[in-house]
Amino acid sequence: MDSFDKNIIEILESDGRASNAEIARSIGVSEGTIRRRLKKLIDNKIITILAISDPRQMGYEFEALIGMQVDPGSVETVAVSITKLKDTKWVSITTGTYDVFAWVILPTAEALGRFLRNDIGEIDGVKKTETFVSLQVVKREME
């Protein structure tokens, strides 16, 4: 990846709906060049083009960060298991008090409780969880 690719990515980060023609004009190259570069960036999984919704507008009232202490030999297995859960938006293996963190978005407090008991609670290797419910999202990378 070179500075040209980084320019394309910066434009898309600020306006994910920018057309190939707009990007080409902004950088000063042909639309075909942008099309080829974008295809390569997507094929190599350097970028992903997606829509990010506002969970509250979609009827989801609860966002939470869940810290998990995990058996030492199970960290990666637990993390992969959590990625497969529908309401999980991201998962990270970390250092410190918690081995794995997951960000989840659910419609109700009851749904969060069921998620913790029935989904996270059933994963072998999870020893302890601590849930941090988000009161307000101050920045969400979509604006």
C-alpha cells in the first residue's frame, strides 16, 4: 500500500459514498485507476465498504462492553466463539485484568441479561465477566 492508496482510503473515511469519479477528480487520476486500486484494496482485505447504522434509530437501546477473564489456554477459542454471536459488534484479545473484550448491542436490558447468561455464560473457558453498560455514545466513527 502506498500514499496513493492512503489518499483513497482517507477520502472514503470522510465520505464513504464518494464515487470513483469524485475520488479520481480529487486525486487527479482516471476513474479506471481508482476502480482498479479500490478492487485491490477490497480484495486484499485492506478496506471493507459497509454501512454503519445508529443502533438507537434501529430500536437497540443497550450497548455494553463486556470484559471477560478466560482460562489461559482458551483465550483465542473464546474470542472466536464470541465473534459468532449475532449481537457482538467487535471482539478484542487484550492484556490486563480482562483477557477478552466484546462490544454488544441489544434491544433491551432483558436481552442483555439473556445474552450474558445464555450466550457468553455457555462458552467453555469463560471464568468471569464484567459488563459496562454504555450510558451515552459520544463518538461513533460514522460521521
